[in-house]
Amino acid sequence: MLLWVFFLVTLTLSSVSHGSLPSQPLRIPRYADAIFTNSYRKVLGQLSARKLLQDTMNR
């Protein structure tokens, strides 16, 4: 138990010292990936809705 407490305290202290925000070049690709993922999900949702509507109309 004491070992776990020591480990958690050490981990917390090390993450605080390295916890600064990433530099700007590292954040831009993540932002671009998020835009792509959101757009892709939106397109998939539209295709799904269109297919559901077509199936409903064909009944």
C-alpha cells in the first residue's frame, strides 16, 4: 500500500513538471484530425438517414 502511495505521488509530481501545454505544431494535426473525424461522422449519419428514408419510402 505504501509503495502505491509513493508511486502515485511520484507520478503526480513528474506529470506536474512536464504538464505544460504541447507546442503549437503538435496541436494543429490533432485539430485537423478532429475536423476530419467530425465531418466523416456527419457524412456517415447523412448516408444512414438517407438509406433509412429510402427503405421507408420503398415499403
